[in-house]
Amino acid sequence: MAVGLRIKFDGGTQEQYEAIHSHMRIDENPPAGLIFHSAGPIDGGWGVIDFWESREAFDRFVESGFGPAAEELGDRAFASPPDIKEFPVHNISKP
């Protein structure tokens, strides 16, 4: 079942997001299971709204992609762990 995820990095910046996003080359090589990704500034940090085929697909991405990339980038990546809220998806419409 598809899941939606609201991810917030307190104190996160556009520069940190762009560093990790470009390091992982997500636009050229999207992770398996990703349906939709968006990101932008939110309440004193950086926010992401993602839709994934399953929570397991997201967890695999974090373990094998995002986590290692953040470690490689060190101080250029987000300084604190994200606050993640999961919600069930009833419908996704893409024009």
C-alpha cells in the first residue's frame, strides 16, 4: 500500500538539501518505490513531502542511499535527524 511521508529537518537549509540531492543524483536515478517527491522551506527548517509504494521501499532508500550519502557529506548534510510523519494514501492524482 502506498504511503505518504512528511519529513522535517529542523534548522535544515536549501543548501544542505541541494548538497545531498545532487550527491545522490536522484533526478537521474530515482530510488525504487518513489512515486513523488517535493521539498521546500518549512517552519524554521526544510520539509519534504514524499509518496512511496510502501514504507519498506522508503526504509530501504534511507538505509542504502540517504544515510550513506549524508555520512559522506558530513557537515554539508542536515545536522539533525528528521522528524518523520507517515500517513496512509487514499488517492494520488498526477496530471
